[in-house]
Amino acid sequence: TLMAGLGLLMQQAQEMQANMEKAHEELAAIEVSGEAGGGMVKLRMTCKHEVRRVEIEDALLHDDKDMLEDLIAAAYNDAAQKVDRTVQDKMGGLTGGLGLPAGMKLPF
């Protein structure tokens, strides 16, 4: 019946929501690395985009300030792209059971 099908769909949606919340918690603990300048600037960030550590080669501290700022930005962008890929990999399988389009959020 229609009501039984709707009930099953709601149950699946609630299970998926719980799994998504668990995945978000797990992502907060995962760290990725980004780097620039052949590893002269390294950055670690969580999959919640919280920067945990920045490492800068000593030689860069005496170089051009603008270049150093660009390298830090590039290392951040490198890490952010890795975060996005990690999040997609982690969350991609969770909506498969409902046949929802990628990126669609549930209303609850």
C-alpha cells in the first residue's frame, strides 16, 4: 500500500540522517595535508576546514613576504580540495539507497 511504502521511505530517510550525522562526526576527526612550493609550506586541516598546523621552511622566512603569503594560500587551497574529495567519498554512498540526486539535502 501507499502508506506502507511511505512509512518505509521515512524509515530509510531517518536511518540515512543518522548515518550522515555519524559521518560528519567522523569527518571532523580526519585531517588532510596541503602543500605548496614543493613542500616548503605545509598545512594540516580537518575535514571541517579547521587549520591545525602550518609549517614553513626557514629559508622562506627571509624571502619575499608576498610570495610567502601566496604559498600559504596555495597550501590552504590544496588542503581544501583534498577535504572536498574526502567529504564526497565519505558522504557519497549514504544517499544511494533513496535515489536522491548528489548534493540534495533532506528537509530534516
